[in-house]
Amino acid sequence: MVKRNVVGAHYGLRDWIAQRATAVYMVLYSVAFVLVALFTPSEQLSLRAVLSGSCMRFLTLLFFLTLCYHAWIGVRDIFMDYVKPLGLRLTLHVAAILLLIGYAAWAAKILLLLGA
């Protein structure tokens, strides 16, 4: 029996599945959002009217969180593949994380204000 020597971080398949799952959710949400917008009477067609229900606001927040996680996986992999200096790569990772957390918080704040 030959024992394989596996090296690396062991997150490839998990991240691949996570990125596909987040993409599926984003597509389903986008289709649902377009359908809601198409079938909402034109005089009520505003973002506040579409997001008036707490369920839709929750699904929208989940959309933005999955979008940020999806982007993080992609950007992190690009940095790990193409940015070789460790200090620069770490700096870019931290900057990307801070930006994505900021974007998620901004989306949450907007959704909270729309619900008020």
C-alpha cells in the first residue's frame, strides 16, 4: 500500500463547493428579485416597497453576505496564486477582508433603514 503525502492547506474542495453554493443562491435570489419587480404594480415599484417585508430584507441581507463570501474566496485565491511576496499578499488579504466586511455592514445598514 502506497501512502500519499498530501501537502497544502486542504481547503480546495470545500471552497470550490462554497463558491458554487453561493453562486446558486445569488442566481436564485436575482431571478426571484426580477420576478418580484416585474409583478409589482408600477406605482408601488420602489426599493422600499419591494423590501418592505422582513423576509425579503432577510433574503437580501443573505444575498449580500453570500456575495461577500463568494468574492472573498475568489480574491483570496487570486492573491495566493499570483502575489508571491508574503508581506504584500498579507496586506492585500487584510485590505480585501476589511473592504468586504465594510460592504456587508453598509448593506445591513441600508436594509435596516429601509425597514424603518
